[in-house]
Amino acid sequence: MNGSSVRTEHLPGGPDLERILREHAYRGAYLQLTVRGALVLFIALTLIFVPPMNDAGWCFAILGAYALWSAAVALWIRRGGTGPVTMIWLGLFVDLAVLATLTLLTGLAAEQSWTADILSNGLFVIPVLACTQLRTDVCVGVVACTIGVFFASSWATMTSNSEPWPSILLSTMALVGVGAGAVGLTRIQRSRVLTIGQLVGHRTSLLAELMGLEQRERTELSEQLHDGALQYVLAARMDLDELADSAEPVALARAAKALGEATTLLRSSVSELHPTVLVHVGLANAIGDLARSAQGRGGVVVDVDTSGWNDDLRTSADDVLFGAARELLGNVVKHAGAHNVRIELARLDYRAVLVVSDDGRGISADRIAKRRAAGHIGLLSHELRVVAAGGSFSVGPGEESGTLARVEIPFQIATATATAPAPATAPATDHDR
């Protein structure tokens, strides 16, 4: 971000940092709007109660144009985006030009003008407007121009106003003090924002490192379960088949059932720990499998829309998106009491967007906080994964009812083998097919 914000090329943090900087910049922009509104009111009251002796029509015309311009800037800022916060600093020179013009116009047009004296005090507001910026160079430039304009206008009108030099110099020194304070305040704000940016960058790096470590551990555990415990269970089932004629049928059936259930559980655990299905069938198909499984065990109707996602696409965010979809869908089945669920997966350039919505009882921010305090951190863990990947994660009430969850993550296109290495497998047996 440029303009009114801090330059952040040397700071890590990604979208989360950009969001924080934009929030600070917009706070400054809204403060600037408030102070500018007060300045417009100050000029209007001055022209009404202390009208200029000459050129009053021109003064009110300038005030009207200034008020319309201020309103247009306010509407522009309320539209949002990066444009307003990167260009609003240019408006400070408009404020300065308006005050300077009115001061000179009212001061040079009469031999004695209280209007000019009062309007010149408005120049003390300009440094306050300037300190809402997060760039010190912008604030210094505006303050320097304001001091120059104040001194020049006071000098130009000193004859008609009979103002002595000591008065002009002392007033200018007072403005210099206000300007120095504004520059110092800008530096303090900038330092705080940079500190926040560094903390966000460190947090993002730590989260990314933690998520990478967790993924490696899950992969290793998956491989150990698949190549160790699962193979022993499958071998035991084969041994039971060989003992079918010599062992007690009832005991044999119980053992076979137990081993069958153990096999199912182990395969499910392996898949949960390391979803190799993402490599083989892709994220869209894997989410489709999740939806069919949820329909089978939860009695909900799941509508999946992956038309905005290529089946052949493999990305660096597939694991995170799959885990978030599984968690969100599981929460709907367990807690939402919903009848219908909709899952949307789409690609926006190099960003993936996953939306899960339902028509259940809904969830509030307070309820989410209470569940986290009670130790239910499933959503939180996936939110951290998304943030570590440079994305955003939001859960809240739906447009009409139920809950709406949205996950957005930047990604890089990856090859099938690089996305998620499949765990080592032993030769398949008849029971493993």
C-alpha cells in the first residue's frame, strides 16, 4: 500500500498485514473527514458572523465548492477499496489552498478585516489533518507548506491589518510548534503500525512453520499406520481364513468382525491423517466424496458446486481447503440441525474460495467464543491453518438463516506428486482390495 499508508515491501505478513494497514489508514481517513467537516463549519460561521467587507459572493462561492468537494471525498472514502487511502493525502493541499485563498481574498480587499484574521487561524487545523497520515514525508510536506502559506498571507495582509512583525513571528512560531507535534505524532503512529506489521509477520511465519511440522508428522504417522498396524491386521484376517475349518465358528466370526472393524477404522484414520485422495482425484472430487459421506451419515442434502474449479487442478492449498471443508461439514452434521447444505468451490485467479452454507439453527460470534473457551478448537485450528497459508476464514450467520462459512486462500499450482506424497503401501492382499 502506498500514499497514506506505510510502505511494507520489507515486511512479511501477506494479506493479514495488508488488512491491518488498511484498517489503520481508514481510521485516519475517517478522522480526516471529521476534522474537515469541522473546518467547513468554521469557515461558514466566520463568513456569516464576520462577513468580509468586499468579495463576499466569491467567498461564499469558494465555500460552497469546498463543501461539495468535501462531501464527494466522504462518499469516495465510504465506497472502500485501496484508492481512497492511497490518494486522500492530496486533499490536504486542497484544504490549504482554500484557506489561503479566502485569507488573502478577505485580507487584501479591505484596510481592516477581522475576517482574514479569523480565517488564518484555520490554518492551524491543517497540521491536525496531516497527522492522520501514516507517512512522515507527507506530513512534513503538508506542515511545511502550511507554515509557508501562513507566513506569506500574514505578510501580505500586515499593512491592511496593521499587524506588527512580532505578532506575525510569534503566530508563525506557534504554528511551527503545532506542526512539529503533528510530525511527531505521525512518527509515533507509523512506528506502532510497523511494530504491528512485524508481529503479524512473525506470527504468520511461526504458524506456517507449525503447520508444516504438523503436516510432516501426520504424514509420517499415516505411513506408520498403513505400513505397520494395518498390514498386521490384514495378515491376521488371512490367518483366520486359513483356520476357518479347524476353529470354533462363533469365535472365528467374532474375531473376523473385530478385525474387519479395526481395518475400517485404520483405513479411515490413515485417510484423515493424510488424504492421498487429493493427489489422485483432485480437490473437487474429494469434496464431493465428503458430501456423499455426510449425506449418508447425517441425513442432510448436500449440494456441491465445483463448476468454478478444474478437476485436474492441484494446488498448494488443497490440504488446507480439504481439512476446512471436512471440519465445516462435520460441524453442520453434528450441531446445525440443517436439512440442506451447499458447498461452493471456485478459483479466482490464484485464490481459492470455499463457501459452506446451511439452513440450520445458525451460530453467533458469542457461541463460537463459548465453544472455544470450552475447549472445542476444531474451527480455530483450521482458521489458523488458513491464516498461516495467507488466507482468510470467516464464520457467521447466513443471509436468511443458518450459517455461512467462507474460506479464501492464495495458492500456487502444484504437480500431483508435489501436492501430497502418498504414503508407502505394502502389496495388496485380497482383503485389502
